Amino acid sequence: AQKITQTQPGMFVQEKEAVTLDCTYDTSDQSYGLFWYKQPSSGEMIFLIYQGSYDEQNATEGRYSLNFQKARKSANLVISASQLGDSAMYFCAMRENSGYSTLTFGKGTMLLVSP
Amino acid sequence: ETGVTQSPTHLIKTRGQQVTLRCSSQSGHNTVSWYQQALGQGPQFIFQYYREEENGRGNFPPRFSGLQFPNYSSELNVNALELDDSALYLCASSLTKQQFFGPGTRLTVL
């Protein structure tokens, strides 16, 4: 079974609108972390936001917020007021705290922001 | 503070050849992880080094090997290259649990 599932291969949004990118995960660990990264065409993975499994509040970083629903094992990324520069691939990733601290990534969602 | 750097940025090799990719970790970061990202896929974990020792390995064959040096920089070596090894190779360094990624090396195997 896949540990991270991103069901949206591509999403379109108009500039200034909000968009939600979906992510569900599968783990038996009680302690884990969830990450979202942005990857522009240049290739570098840019960290956006982090949510720990024990965090009670949803994480927010500027225009990014993470809608964390632990019982449903979902960690959706919400981007408010989309900008043209938000066009990129977005990856959800999980770090399970048992064992070494590596990341397991989903297949990504391509976001295109139109004027 | 210097971020994670990787060299070279692009590389073209032929099947059967060997390749070495390099990564300089962020200052003070003692852990380096390597990932392979095939076209249209998410990154896949290759292995991780902590203080010069391999600390974990993903589902990659032994022809993928690595090193970490005393200054925590790292190399990824791939022997007997195959066409499917064509990918973006990402290095990430960390001190605690958060990983910081380099810009990647794009390897093309012909």
C-alpha cells in the first residue's frame, strides 16, 4: 500500500483564488511528521509547511495552511490568494519517527495558476 | 550560511558507465540523504549517511553506493549505469528531523 497518496495529478486555479491540494497517508506510527514541498521546473525542493502528528493546531505559514485531519489520515495543503509564481509541482511527504528520519513522498500534484 | 549544493548540475553518460555525484551539506548538518526522482514521480529514498556511516537504505541495488566525508559532504556512486537510472538525484542534509534539499543533479543515461 502506498504510504502517501496524492490523487490529483493536476489542478488549475485562477490568480487570487484559493486552492486545496489533497494528501492522504498511511502509517501505524503514533509519532510522525507531514511535510509539503514545492518543486519548480528548476528541480529544487522548497519546504513549505510542516505538521507534527501531536500538533493540535493546523500549521500555517503565510499563504500556506495545512488542513490536518488525523482520524481521516489526511493532510491537505491550502494555498490562499494564488499567485502566478505558485505554478509548480507540489509534493506531500511523511517522516515516520520510528527508524531513521527519511521522507516518503507522494507522486505530486502539478498546480497551474492562470491570470 | 551556505545551503546544500550539488555537482554537477547535468550529466550525460552511456549504459554500463559509472558516475559519481557530489553533495555539500549545509553547515553543521551531520546527516545526508540521497533521493532519486524519475520523471513524473516523487523522490525515492536511496540511502542516508550519518557521521560517515550508512544509516539506512531504500530499495536500491548494491551498484548504488555512497560515502560521507569528515566534513559531512557526500558522494553517490552508481556503477553499471542502466537507462532507468536517468533521473534527478537530490541530496538533502539535516541536523534534526527537517531536511534541506539541494538543487539536484540531472543524470541522463543513453
